[in-house]
Amino acid sequence: MARVCQVTGKVPVSGNKVSHSNIKTKRRFLPNLQTKRFFLAEEDKWITLKVSSEGLRTINKNGLYTVVKQLRASGEKI
């Protein structure tokens, strides 16, 4: 599976690793992704999402059902 947050859409970005001698080599910055199970009470079932820590904060703020509705409207299969 790709390293993409299902809620926020965060993806890996590239940058430079800089050594003590200031030599630059390419590296990737990966998002902080967690595979998390949520209980969707409105549908009485468990769903599994791959979310970043910012995605978890979004779910806590807006509510799980609201976030799931927005994901389904954008074409995500949940």
C-alpha cells in the first residue's frame, strides 16, 4: 500500500540529508502514518484507515462520521 494518509492526503516528500561536512545527499521525509481501526456507530461496523497524526486530530475535531462522508464523496472506498 502507498504511504498516503487517507484523511489529509499527506505523501512522502524529498529533500537533502546534510552531513556535518555539509555534503548533501537525497533522502525522503515520510509522513507519520498509523493503521487505526475505528468503530462507525452510525453503520454499526468497524473500519480501518491509514491516517497520519494530523488525520487523527482532524477525526477528533470533526467527528468520524463527517470525515467518512467527505472521503466517500471524494471517491474513496470505505
